[in-house]
Amino acid sequence: MHLLEVEALSKSYRQIGGESTLAIGEISFQVEKGEFVSLVGPSGCGKTTLLMCIAGLIPASSGMVKVNGAGISGPPKNLVLVFQEYNRSLFAWRSVLGNVLFGLEVRGKLSSEAEDRARHLIGLVGLEGFERHYPWELSGGMQQRVAIARALAYGPEVLLMDEPFGSVDALTRLELEDTLLKLWQELKTTILFVTHDIEEAIYLSDRICLLSRRPSRVVRGIEIRLERPRNQLATRADRRFVELRNDIYKQISDQAAK
Amino acid sequence: MKPLGRINLPGLATLLAVLLLWEGFSRGSASLQLYFPPVSRILVSLYELIFSRELFGHLLATLGRFAAGYLLAAALAIFLGIILGYSRLAYSFAEPLIEFLRPMPSVAIIPVAILFLGIADAMMVAVTVYACAWPVLINTIDGVRNIDRTLLYTGRTFGLGRWQALRKIVLPGASPYIVTGLRISLAIALILVTTSEMVVGGSGLGYFILDEERSLRTGNMYAGIFVVALLGYGANRLFLLLEGRVIAWHRRMTAGETV
Amino acid sequence: MKWNSESRLNGLALLVALLPVWEALSRTELVNPLFFPPMTRILRSFFLLTISGELPYQILVSLERAVAGYLLAALVCIPLGIVMGLWNQVYRMLELLIEMARPIPPPVIVPVAMLFFGLGDEMKIFVIAFSCAWPVLLNTYDGVRSVDRVLMHTGRTFGLSRGKAIAKIVFPAALPQIMTGLRVSLGIMLILVVISEMVGSSDGIGYFVLDSQRRFKVDQMYAGMLSLALTGYALNQLFLLLYNSILAWHKGLTRAA
């Protein structure tokens, strides 16, 4: 049984004129426990919509999402979505610690244990010392780390991430990628990661699902057989990395051209 | 809020100058004394009044109506505001009624209230509730509607139910707006209470001030005005104190934004 | 039947549906018709009073006083606010006086005004001017203070004199905030004219509504309130029109932000 299974999911929107646009064609793929899977596709192919459907935040037009074999109706309990717009998803009235504790509060855990766990996660994302700060006092990269720590504090089985590093600068992004990998390996969460950055996808993932352009479907699944732990310099210089990158880039360009 | 540590010398000087001029001119002219009794005499009146406990009774009456009207209005308006902010359907039903009643100055409701409730405390509290409800209602609706969708989605992805989302996200998120409405209503409450006291009479600082004017006891009149201004000032400071607790996060956030 | 949750018709439908209910309740005396005259009687009163000129006269009387007080406040406080905003010494000098006068609830000024001016128009104009002064003054002050220094420097680097800089840069830049103050004061103006007429007057719409209640001419009272609501609405719309034409640039700016 797969941990996460998407079966023939499609989503269409009704326009103001009355016609509908198909955002997602029929998408099917599976994610196994402990995997790091990335969804990569050309811009506008509906990746965010797909993720929102999987997260149960918007209803699909047809098809199913199954978590641990059971179909979902609404946000599944053991799954959390980390948004791209971190500044709009963090709670401005809570400190860093407050935000991270939120993940635990919701789970009903309010104790000194919870606070310890929150502090531990804050440390893991590299924000030790910033517990009392408020989101607006932090940089973009730091804010996103708070969002990630908050999601992980919740302890989900599956972490969905919607271009989480899209709005940070290039250098911060590399740091965040490594932080994420470290967290993934330590906490053994399953991650479904959406990005338009091919190299990022290759660097982070075990497997990549390539999406076509709108209405999107899975064009190909690509195994990433690069050794772990990954390294920003060594892995990216590896011949296989470069081949994968070129291959995927070509496929996406062909997709976009169609 | 200005830090109290910095003494405003030019301000104090001006204030003192005005008071001294007032005292000087007043003592110099008998006719002027009626309109502008010497400051010293006002202070004496004030002192006497406090000790005669007459003013105290009026102060309590006003304070009671003020507090009752304001708090009732706040509770009612926040409650309604959340419902109307949340539900587009409910709001669509309420909107024309709201838009129709809003432009009417709330003091015009006083005669209606007298009709229904006579001239008792209930009438004064009722008009206060009516008038204070509006700013709080409108601001609450605004605040709830303006909650960023991403915040609501975040709540849902964490499995928050409707009630939890209300408590943990909507209320804190809307609180700056709600507080703005509450602050506006504070001033409105005092206006409505004093007005209804003046129109209806009987007791209260509004009535006292008007009555003293009619009897040409202007010293007492000014003293009364001073007390009611103090009441307003005190209420405002108290409010700011409480606001600081609840909205500190927002104040500092927006303070950082001004260029 | 699915309700369109966006439609304005919902609320209008509700109001329209309620009217016959009110009418029925009142006529069958299920509610005391003294307190709730039938809507038709209220509307009849309203039309009769309007046609006879009574209501328009009272409204006009009130508006004359109100607008006079309002303009007085604006003419004094906008320049004063600008001066205070630009010269901090002036602000400091006046600050304590303002902070002491501000908390005085405007209604209690009415007896003072009555002392000085009796029960005439001047009394009301004074009260309204006093009450409208604060929002205009403080908003003007705020608006001037928050004018970006860069704008001022730009003016100076183009060789503008102080006076010209104020007229061409400070005033337009502060105008949105000034208009906010004027808008708030508009509401206050209407409130205070009603208050001053209820407490010490023999004409004006505020007096009319109160007097109608005293004589138990309840439908007249409601008719008066209706005319007040319409007046308030009309004033708001007028102001909005003015605001949009003067500040069209500001709307575009804030939308882009």
C-alpha cells in the first residue's frame, strides 16, 4: 500500500463566461513512505492547484487522493502543506516559538515537552536564539524556516511543499535545501515537493514526476540514483547530475513547445 | 503616545500663560467673570463639589451608563460582526439595512428611545449601545473579511476545525481592526451618554453641566466639564493600556513599516 | 432555491418582505401602533411633510448651521495643522492645550456655547466648529508630518521657495489624510447639529424629531429620522464625489501598492 496515491485526479475551473478550463488533466502517481518526490513542470501547469487538491484544501473535479489506502475528503490529518507565500501564512501575532508551537497545540500537546520539541525544531532549522522574535522581524529565508519548523512540529506523515524556496534569494535557497535534507533524513518524513527549478528537484529528490503543461498530466517518472548525503558542490558537479538536468530540461522545453 | 519623561516646556509655558491670562482678565472685569470665572474660583468649586459628593453621584451615574452601554455594544457588535464577516450570504441580507441606517446620525435615535423606554437609565444605555455598535460592527466585519486566505488555508492544512480557526486565526487576525472600532466607540459612548443626560435630565454629568449653566453657576459648570473631560481621558488611557497588551504585535509591526 | 450569496437583491428582498409584515403587525395592533405606526402612515407623513416644505425647511436650517461650523473648523484647522506639522515648536506649544481640550465630549460644550451665545445660530455654529476641529486638525497635522522628506528635498533642489513648496508639495501630499479628517468631521457635524438642536433650539431637524416625540406625533418623528438618514446619505455621496475627483491619483497609487 502506498503512503500517498493520486488516482486520475483532474481539476477544472468554471470561468466567468461559463466555459470551464481544465487545469489538471488526469494525473496519477504514488509516493512511498520515506521518499522525497518532486513534481516538476513548466510554469502555469497547475502544480499549485494539484498540491492544494492533494492537501484537501480544494476539491478535485474527478479522481481520488488516497492516504494510506483511504480516500480523503478535506484536509487529511497526517498531512501538512507548506505554502510558497510564507509571510502570509505565518501568524503575525505569534512569536517564532508561538508559531512553531501552533503545530503542536493543534495536536493537543501543550506541555513543557511540547516547548522542548518546538525549541529543538527551531534549532534544527537553524533559528536558535530567535524564539522570541516576530515574523516581520525576520528575513524571507528565516520566515520560511519558521513555516517549515511549524509544519514539522505538527508531525505529519507527509509534508507537501509548494515552491517553498521560490521567493528567497539564490544563496538562501541553497542553504534551505540543505536544511530541508537534513530535516528529512533526521525526521524521516515523506516529502512531496513542487518546484520549477530542475536542479533543485534533482538535488533534493529520490524521484521526479515530470508534468506536462496545462492541462497537466504526468509525462514521466525519473529515478534519481545519486548518492546521499547530497552535497551542493560534489553532487551538482557529478556527470550524472548534469545528464539528468539536460534530459529533463529538454523534455520540459518540448512540453512547453507543444 | 508621547513618553511622559520628556517634559514639554513650551507646551507647559503656553498652558500656564493661557491660565494666567484667563485669571487676570477674569478678575479684572466683573462682566467677564460670568463667562470666564477666574481659574482659581473654578478650582475652588471643584474642590467643594468633590467634598459635597454631589458631583460624585453624577459622575457615578454617567460612568455606569457609559460602561454598560459601551461593553454591551462591544459584545453585541463583535458577535454580529464575526457572523457577517464570515458569511457572505448573511452579509448580503444585512447589507442594505446597514447601508440605510449608517448615514443617520445615531443621536437621532434618542427620541425613539425616549418613546420606548422613557427617561430612565435604560434609555440612555440603549442609545449608547446603538451608537457604539456601528463602528465596532463595521470594523469587525472588515477585519474578518480581510483575513488573508493563506492564513485560513494554513489553519485548514493543520486540521483546524471551524471553531478553532475562529479562535486561533480569525480573532487574532482581525483584532487590529476590531480594536480600531472599539477605540472610536469609546468616544462615541461618552458623547451619547452626556447628550441623553442633557436631553432627558435627572442625573449624570451632562445634566449637571447643563443645569449649572441654566442657574448661571458657571464655576460649577466648568468644574463639571473638567471632570467629564477627565473621565474621557482616563477611559482613553485605560483603553490604550489594554490595547497595548492585545495588539502589541501589530503596533510594532506597523511601526516598522512607516518610512 | 439557491441563494446567490453576492447579490444585493437578497437584502433588498428582505427589506421589501419585512415592510408588509411591519404594516400588518401595526395595523392589527399586535405591536403598539403608538410606537410602531404602520409604515404607510410614516411614508405618508414623510411625503406630506416634504411637499409642504416643512421637512426640507428644517433640514435646510440645520444644514446652514452645520456647514457654517464645518467650514469654520476647516478654515482654521487646516492651516493651523499645516503650520503645526511643519514647525515643531508650534506643535509643542499647542500640544498640551489640544490634549486637554480634546477629551471634552463635544455635547458638553453646548451649555458653554449657550452661555455665550444664547440659543441662536451662533451657539450651534460654535459647537459644531469646536467638535469638527479636532479630526481636521489632527489629521492635517499627521498628514503633513508624514510627507516624505524626499519630496520636500526634491522641491528645494528645484529651487522652490518655502511657501511654494508648501503649496505645491506639502499640501497635495498631505491632502489624502486631510480629506480623511474632513470626512470624519462630516459625520461629527451632522451629529452635533442634531445634539445642539435637541438641547437648545426651537427649529432644525434635531428639534423637529424631538418635538414630534414630545407631542406623540410618532409618524412625524420617524419621517424626520428618515429625512435625516437621507440627508446623511446625500452628504456622504457628495463628499465621495468630491473626494474621487480631487484624489483620483491617490486611488491609483494605493491600488498599485
